[in-house]
Amino acid sequence: MFASLGQSRNAPGLLFMLPAAVFLLCFLAYPLGVGTWLGFTDTKIGRPGQFIGLENYEMLWTDSVFWLSVFNTVLYTAVASVLKFALGLWLALLLNENLPFKSFFRAIVLLPWVVPTVLSAIAFWWIFDSQFSVISWALMKFGWIDRPINFLGDSFNARASVISANVWRGIPFVAISLLAGLQTISPSLQEAASLDGATSWQRFRFVTLPMLTPIIAVVMTFSVLFTFTDFQLIYVLTKGGPVNATHLMATLSFQRGIPGGQLGEGAAIAVAMVPFLLAAILFSFFGLQRRKWQQGGAD
Amino acid sequence: MTISRRDLLAGTAGVLAGAGFGLPAFAQGAAEPQFKPEAGASLRVLRWAPFVKGDEDAWIANSKKFTEKTGIDVKIDKESWEDIRPKAAVAANVGSGPDIMLVWFDDPHQYPDKLVDVTPLANYLGGKYGGWYPGLEGYGKKDGKFIALPLASIGNALLYRDSQIKAAGFQDVPKDTKGFLELCKALKAKGTPAGFAHGKAVGDGNNYAHWLLWSHGGQMVDDKGKVTINSPETVAALKYATELYKTFIPGTESWLDINNNRAFLANQISLTANGVSLYYSAKNDPKLAEIAADIRSTNFPIGPVGKSVELSQTTSSIIFKHTKFPQAAQAYLKFMYEAEQMNDWIKGSSAYCCQALKAFESNPIWTSDPIHAPYAKSSAMLRPNGYAGPLGPASAAVMADYVLVDMFAEAVTGQRTPEEAAKRAEQRATRYYRG
């Protein structure tokens, strides 16, 4: 049998894939499996649980805080992703032009992404402070408002504040990735289009954008996943407040699972995020990556 | 924090003398348990990272004394206070890790069968040192047995600016909730409002919300664990809170634990509730000398219920059953709780930690600064979270899920009527107390 394995053309391939497979199994599949299992139990921190079927999910179904967190998460992800994409693409196009100090600008654009999230979140915490916000202070100095803006105390303001902080943090990733994509587009295509009399909008719409689509699909998939699972920003800024207006599924899962001790319920909330994540992945896969030329065929 | 070595020595000497005289009166209690540390024993203690440096210094110094006396090595690790709960639960669950931990609130009641029964030691200490405060005893005891030794409550009290209270036409902070509301109205009219956290502030938010509820006679559950939050008392508390909230500085519904400190020290609010650390932040900063000199402290006013009832953070010492050295661990705790060590520790904590045993009321720290006085009563007026029901996973989960904090925030911001807010809190709490 080993002899035939040695003869097989596939055996070395399988062998080389083994470390990656073991890694995936141990560090991704296993925790995911355990998490899913925990969602079907009433495990508390510090005591093993019993299998209770769908009870956690039935409880969540009737829990308005959970549904509020679902709404918040979808809103947060949708608004932040669209803004990040629009602003990121814009920034990438600008950086792709011939600017003075090009490398310098490209480097500093990455800064928000490089700063540890917790640090930038703390900076935003000060920026949005109900008494000491620099924005409120400046506007009051100008005499445009007469009292500090209630950034994190009002539901609408709080949502807008956390989304803007997330957008600020997420733009560099989108911009730099799209910039990399832009650089792979051969200038000769643009030149050809120019010679044919295409306007700059037409060049963008019919040359740049189609060439960029595969990269956009990958970048936005990642961006949506990062945003959907965001935790640190919310936890530092509001801990989900005011009155759960900014609680995301990830923060609610943590709050109930770890400080609240209801590990099973926390796991169930985390598992409830999976369908949304799968939907986002499938959308980008089928919606944006369908072009045949990616597989070497003609579009 | 700002206690010099000389203060400490002088204070300790006084305490020793005091304790020496005080002892015989209390010594009638349980027999002194004798622990025989296992051969080659060594202990690992995991505690919360200190809020006051003197606390840690005293704890380490006491542990060193224990090592010198017994030859048992004690290794002390610390974790940020928020990580204590999951760490302790995991240690209990997997059966390894530290031998002794200092944990919070109802933590011991999450895994009571994983903890060494310390009843003889607790009874001995209780008998010797004037008894445990009932509120703290509740945290340590389950089914008549001590599964933990209550260590301290982290006192919470009103801190205010004397000049601003006087400017508003009051000599002191009124002792009743009605007068208190009048004071807050006057403070707002003077442009020096009060501020209490209605956001997801683990400590300040919960302390304030529980005081509002309890002072009006409301309670989350009855003694059987049946949810009773939706009551006329609760609605009265919510209405009172709404009136009070109108006098606050704007934005308190977003406040986390640190915001009231910042606002107070920046002269933005005249009155708030906090641990004594806020006073020391002002006192230790030369730039804030003026504010520090103006700070006074007092307890929360008494509501219709007629007595002081408050929540404050509490901590207990637990010994895990998985320890290889249960005798050494108990000997260690016994040593740490004896007057000589305990007085040093309470003194070192500079009024941040309030004793669990009544005899330590006489610790000189409580009279060393008038600001400390209300903090000395912290343990006496303490009620466990989840009052009046049993402690356990449900009480822990309801507090961690901010059910009470959210209820008040919903009502005061006008998102829901008081009646709706109480009903919703009932629904949310029932999810945890259902079985």
C-alpha cells in the first residue's frame, strides 16, 4: 500500500497539505465546532452544561436586546462598509496619480490602520467625550453651539460616532489594497481608451472599474467581515450603551458569555453571526467574482 | 497613597495596642482552628490589580511575613480587575491554576462545589473580630457554610464641592432623597450641576442604580428568587431618578466609570459618587489643591425605605479544592486576616477597602481624614446584588447584563415610561431567574 502511495502522483501533494490541514483543524475548525456545540448547551462559566437543543436560540428569538444588537450590527456594517468603500476608492485613485512625495503619503495613509485599535479607540473616546470633546470645544469657541454635543449619550449620535470611528480606521486597508489593484492595470489600456476619445469618467467606468472588480470583491469581503465582527471600538467607546443602542452581536456575546457567565448563550449569539457572515461571503463571491475571465475565459 | 512611612508605623502601633485590648471581648467565639501546612507547601495567589498602591504593598509585606514565619513560599500574581471573574471561573472549572484567589461579588457562588469549605476559619475570625457584616457574610456563605472569606467592600460615597453646595444655599447634603433632589435642582440653577453615571459603568452605574432602587424599597427578586422588579416601589424609584436626572450635567447616559472623575476634577460637576480614589486624585495633584481642599464626602441620602442600603464592589478570598496545600492555604488566609496583618492592609488601602469584620471599624484610617468617614460605613450598609434572592449564576448574569442600569437609563432619558421600563426589566431578569 505504501508502495502504491509512493507511486501516486497525488500523495506528495496531500503530504504537503497536511500541515495546513492540521493547522486549520486544530485552530479553526475545532474552536468553531466547540463554539457551535456550546450554543446548544446551558454551559455557564465554571460549570459544564447540558445539551438543551435550541433553547438558547428560542430565548434569543424573544429577546429584544438581541434583536436590537442584530439591527445595530447590520446597520453598522452596511453604513461603515459603504463609506469605507467609497472613501477608500477615492483615496486610492488620488494616491494613484502622480503626486509629489508619493511614497510618503502612501505610508501615512496607513497610519490609522497600524495604530492598535484600542489606542485609537481611546483617542476617539476623548474626541466624543460628553464634557471634554475637542469637537464640542472648537464649535463652542466659534460660537456655533452653546453646549457640548452629546456624542455617545444619544442613540443616533452614538451610532454615528462609532461608525465614523470605524470608517476612519478601516479606510487605509481599503485604500491601500485598491491602490495595489490600480497599479496592476496596464497604462496602455488607459492610453488606448484616451486615444479613442474616452472621457476620464468613461475611462474609470469602463476600464478601471472592471479591471478592479476582483480586488474589490476580496477587499470588501474582508472589510465587511472585520466590520461585522468589530468589538474593541465599541467596548472602549460605549460598552454597548446608551441603553444598548450601539451593542453589536460581538459585544453582546462577550457581555453575556464572559462577565455574565452565560457561556452557552454567548456562544449562541456568536453562532448567530455565522449566517450573516456566510451571506456576505457568498454575495461577494457570486455577485462580484462571476466574471469568467478570472478563470481564463472570455467575459 | 499619600501615607508616609511614619504615619503608617504610628498608625499600626496604635492599632496593635487597640486590638490587644479589644480581643478578649470577642474571643468567646469558635475555637481557633489549627492548620498544619503540608510539607514543602508553596502557594500561588491571584488577586486583582490594586487601585491603590498601598494596598498591594501591604498585602505583599504581609505575605512576606507569612513566608518568613512558616517557610511557605507565596507567589502573588495580579490581573486587571475585569479579568478576575473569567480567570477564576476557568481555574475552578479546569481544576488547576492558583491556589487562592481574590474574587468579586457573587463569584464564589458560581462554582461553590469547587471551593474549600472555610467555615471553621470564618467562624473563628468572626468570633474573634466582632462578627462579619451581614451583607458581606452573604457573599461568603452558601447553605450555612462559608465557601469564601469576605475580605472587603470597596466603599462608594458622595463626594461634593463644599463651596458650591453652600453657594446653592445648603449647609450640607440633605440626608433624605427629597431634600437631595432640592439640592440638585439648586445646584443646576447655579450652573454647578451634579452628575451620576447612567451609562454602562460597571461600578459607578451599578452602585447608583441599586441605590435608587433599594432606597425606594424596590428589589430585583424576592427571597425565593422570583422576579419582583415590576413593582410600585420600582416605578417610584424610576420617577425619582427621572427628576434627579433632569438636574444633571448633560451626557451622563454615556458615562462609563471614569467620566464622573474627569468631570469632577475639571470643575464641571459639583457632586457625584465614587470611591475615595477620586479624592486622592485631587489631593495628590498640586494643580488641584484648591479643589482637594474644597472636597467633602457623605453617604447617599436615605429614601422612603428609611435606612441606608447600598451596593458596592465586594471582594472575597477563595481557596480552590484543586490546591495541593489546603492546610497551608488556610493558614495563610488566617494569618492575613489576623489583626496585626489586616490592620496594616486596611491602613495601606487608604480607605479604599472597607473591612469585612466589625472589629476593624476602629482602624485609625477611618478617622485620619474626615473624607474617609462615610467610606467606613460601606460594609455596614451593604446589600448583596440580586437582593433578596439567592446568589448564583442568575444574580451575576442580571448584573453583568446591566438590566437595572438599563432600566433606569431607559426611564430617565424618556425612551420608555417608568412603567414600561420596569416591565421590561422584569422580562429581562426573568430570562435568567426562570429556573
